[in-house]
Amino acid sequence: MTNKLDIVGIGNAMVDAIIPSNKEEDENIKKSSEKQKNYDEFSIKELLDEINSLKKKLKFLENLLKKKKSGHNQANKLFKK
């Protein structure tokens, strides 16, 4: 059952879409973001593995951001007055 709606906007639009939001999904996201690791209990190898994993995630997010910025810039050029 849908308890709330998410409002989605892209660029300068006030509202592009209103979509149903699942409360269970929101709770799962909240729980996953609240989980914190106790790095004091990690071995050196576990710490190195964690650093490498975070570097890969960061690189992925940086590339995704570049693609989104590029797409946004292209859209602005197309719709520029």
C-alpha cells in the first residue's frame, strides 16, 4: 500500500512526476544507511579491502556524476533560447 508520494523534478521543472513511494523501501534505505562498521575491529587486510572497495565505489560515483553533468549540459544547449 502506498502511504506517500515522491515528487520528482529534473532541471528547472517545478514537478516532472509524482510517483508512489513504498514505506518499506524507505525504511530499508534508512536501515542500510544507519549500519555503521566498527573499523577498530578490522584486521589490516580487512581495512585494505574496505579501502579498495570504497575507492571503486567512489570512482563509479564520480563517473556517474560526470555523465549526468554532461547530459544536463547537452540538454541545456538543446533547449537554450
